[in-house]
Amino acid sequence: MEKHVVVIYPHPDDEAFGASGTIAKFRSEGVPVTYLCGTLGEMGRNMGNPTFANRETLPEFRKKELINACNVLDIELEMLGYRDKTLEFESKAEVAEHLKGFLDEIKPSLVITHYPGYAVHPDHNALGAAAIEAVKRMGEADRPTIWAQAFSRTHLEELGEPDVAVDISPFFKKKMETILAHQSQASGILGGMDPATADLEAIAKERLGAERFYTWKF
Amino acid sequence: MDPIHIEKVQTELERYLNKDVYVHLETTNGAYASHNDENAYNVGAFIRNAKVRYNHAKIVGSGNVYRVGLKLDIGWVYAEGLSEYEVDDQNRLLMAGHDREGRLMVTLEISETPFHY
Ligand SMILES: [Zn+2]
């Protein structure tokens, strides 16, 4: 059994779409989980549907949504304070040291992050790379396992099948609840439709039914 | 935000004439455009807290989509596709254009104090 799991993603809602089933599974086993969330998604395009946020109010909405989502999942949250869309321009070494500070403290047995180069959004790729660098900077004996998540068009072709597949079917309700906690983002990302009429759950089940990861090899 | 009322926005734009102001200007089609559609192309640009001073400003358009031009001593600030506006609780002028799903495509914001970084 894992001792403590640390999830490292850049945006509020990455945890919901990417790993909330897996997180719920760990929580059901009593494993503590901490989410290190890189930004507040300040530059997101989705403003709610119908629109209720603007560029200046979006971060406050997303911060509340993130806190709600973490309450749904019953996990600890640390907000790292970077700005959306700018992570790839930060010094990778500095971000890695920042992350390592948390890892040294928490001493997780498992880190979940994005697979650099295969996670589509530049923030995903950059924070994933910094997270892996952070673990690399730990002593070999202290290093947690890393599960890296890939979803670019070419990831299966280039990386092969992921070696970790978490059966999240028992936790699907929890996953939906976590996604819907991100009110400003959920409908936009689930298909850009009216949440009142669309069957978001059916869409999510089809698109997000599996949570799969690659164990990182140093 | 409310649909743009051209006379009201024109008045708001003139409120900042010949003052040092901070501008947030942005356009984007999202980080997932080419992921969702192989033929699409990710395009975006933003500048946050550019400090400018304009001596002339105009909003132009028809129907419900507008363009705004701010004339600087040695240049211009320009935005196209604006359809909604708001003067927020900090007295800043926010203008934006969204697609049918409510996703932001363009925004131009003007403030006498810097935007939160
Ligand atoms: Zn993301």
C-alpha cells in the first residue's frame, strides 16, 4: 500500500479530469493524498456556460472550485502560485527545487504528474518535467515512484501502452462530482454544451473512463 | 458582462484619455485547438500590464461585434471581436468577445492601477 501520494499538475481541474478516480481509490484505502497545484488557471478560456466569469474574476472562481474539488476528494491542497501559461518560461531548476521542498517534507511513496512532451498543454509538459527533475534530485533511496500521464495524439504510438491502468469504475461518481466542482470549466471541456440538457456523465464515461499512467524509468 | 453599448463604452474609453493606464490585451483559440482538431493551429498572444498613454480612442462596429483602437503618441492598441463589456468593482473597463460556448476569444482591459499579477 502507498504511504502518501503527491499529485503535481498545473491547473485546477487537471486532477479532476486526469486522476480523480485514482485519487478516490487511494483515499478509500486510507492513503493520504496531497495536490500540488501549479497555477490558478488564470488564462483559461472557459468562463462558465453561460458565462459568469471574466479574465479578472476567473482566478478567484477557480481557486474556490479547486478548494471544493479537493474537499470532494478529501485531499490536502498546496497552491504553488505560478501563472497559467507561463510555467514553461520559468527556470526548470527553480521550479524543481520548489517542488522538492514539498517532497522532502511529505516523503511520498508515489508522485503522479504529466508525462513531459506527451501532455499537450505546455504547462503540463513543463511542470511534469520539473516534477521528474525534483524526484531525480532526491537521494536514490528516498525517491518515490512516478506515474506519468500522457494523452497527446502520438503517445501510444511513441510510448507504447501505459503499464499502469487504474480501474476507476467504482469511483466514477466521485470523479464526476470532482469534475463538476470545477463549475466554470466542466461543461466547456466536456463538450461545450449546455449542462442543463447535455448528459455530461455519459460524455465523461466515454472520454474519461480509464486512468492510465506510465511508470517513470530513470 | 453586458452586451456592448457603443455610446457608454465610448464614454468609458474617454475617461482614460491622456492618463497613464495599464492594459491587458489578449487573444487566444486555446491550448487544445490543434489537439482537438488536427487541422487547427494554436494561436494566442497576451500582454499584461503594458503601461500606455493614449490621446484618442474610438469604438467602431455594427451589429453586436466591435473594434476598439487606442491611439498612442507613437503607436496603437487594437482589438477586434469585442462584444461584451463591464466596468468592474475596481472601476476598470473590461471588454471581451466569446465564442458560442462562452469561451474567451479576445479581451481588452484598461485600468489606472496595475492588474493583479
Ligand atoms: Zn491542464
